[in-house]
Amino acid sequence: MKRVLCTLLLLSCSTASAQMLLQRAAAGQQTEFSYQLPPEPALVFRLDNKLLNQYRGMKRYTPHMAEQAVRHALMRQAASLQQQGVRIQFSPPNLPLQFTVQADDSTKAKTVAATLRSLQKSALDQYLAQGYYFLLDDPVKGKGVIPDHLRFMQDALGQLQPVADAFISNYGKKNIRQIAARLTLWIQQIPYRDLDNRIESNGKGYAPPVQLIFDHNGDCDSKAVLWATVMRLIFPTLMIKIIYLPNHAIIAAQVPATDTEQVIDFADASLLLIDPTGPAPLKLGQISPEFQAALRSKQFSQRTFPTLDL
């Protein structure tokens, strides 16, 4: 009997984050999560443990491996392009990837070079897509590879329905502001992990939504994607964007705003700004002063999360 009780105690754990208490317990092949943040009703849901396996084999992006894959693709294509009178030469493997095309006919040389440049881009795009990465053009630090947050959100849509159902059970789905506020508060209370430099870290530290919940911590990018996933499941056509500020990420969503809340205007909509990062319990439409200059000067990038077909 004592052995059984010990097992149960080991399978149940409680961790406190600010005012929120998490109770986690094994339930067969699932884990039950119960978050208590008085006076709010407990948020309770179960997730399959096997969901974590989906991302265990994912490799961190490394520029060297990406360039190697692109080089191999180009060299395979070069064999078919190297016609009579055309000479293609690549830089040595220990140097950055470059190529030259020489031909008796200058027009033919330009055509082959253009074909190789196009292939170079498509090969890199394919490599990034296979690894769940995206080439972000940051207005401050230039281009860099980051996790493809939109794809992670789309994967999580098939995983986090129990989380969305728990919010619907507690708050219904008629009051979008109430749902947005409660979801924001819940994610803010999950312990925060500092964001490694987004452009320079190549995705280190990012946690997909399921992993964030199981690990009970995440950086701002990870928390923004979790917010977008749950809101998308509850409101399939809601416009949601992720805003990439210097070393931070927030959400812009088509949630009704009051006169005192901060919004951001795009060509297609005026969206309410939301920061689910924490640990500061910022309310809807409140953004930390340290990021206001970047917002005013448009020093940010943005991507729009896809909607769901009804």
C-alpha cells in the first residue's frame, strides 16, 4: 500500500508561479493539468503524453548544415546544366558557398547563373521548411532564421483542443474580451524564460505550445504562439498577428479595444496589442514602456496567423 501511495505522490506535483497553483497528475497515457488562480474557476484539461515526442528529434538550425544542403542541391543540378561550352565552378567546401558560370555564349551563361540562383533560394526554403524554420527580415538586425511560429501554431491546433475547451467551459465563447483577458493572465502566470537573441540564437530556447505546457515555462515567442493557438481554436476567423520587436514578441489581435488601450493600425485592420509574456500582469492593451519607441517608429516585423475554414 505504501508503494502505491508513493507512486501517486510522485505522479502528482504542485508548483507555484506568482499567485497561480499548478497541480499535475498522471491519468493513464495522459497528464491532467489543473491551474488555480483565485477567484477564477480552476482551469482543468488533459493532454496526451505522446504529443511531446513530435518535437524530440527536431534539430537546432545551424548555418553550416543549411549551406551544405544547399550546396549539394546546386551541385546535383549543375551536372545537368553543364552543357558543352558551359563551365560551372563552386567555391571549396570550407569557404562560403559561391559559384561562377562561364560560357562561350554570354546569354547562356546568364541563363544558367539565374537558374542556379533560383535553385539556391528554393533549396534553402525547402531546408528551412523541413526543419520548421523561417527566414525573418528584422528591420533592426537584418535577416535571420527563427522557428516558423505559424507552422508550430498550425500543428498545435490538433493538440490543444482540450485547453480551448477548458476556457470555453469556464467562460463560454460569446465574450471575446473576457476570453482574451483570462487567456493572457493564465499564460503570464506561467514562469518566463528569457528570450535568447532571436536573430542570433537560431531558435534556441523556443518551446512549441505543448512543450511549453509540459515544461511550465517559456519565452515570449513561445507564449505568443500558445496564446494564438488557443484563441484560434475558440475564434477560428479572428485576425491574430505576432509582432516581433527587438528581443521581444507580442500579439496584435482583432479584439474590441477601449479608448485607453493601445492598438496598432494595419492596412487591413486596427488590432489590440496584447503581451502574454509576464511575469508582469499587463492587461489587454498595455505594453511595457521599453517597447514603445520601437512600436512608434515601426521597428518591428509581423506575421499573420492563418484562420480556420468554418
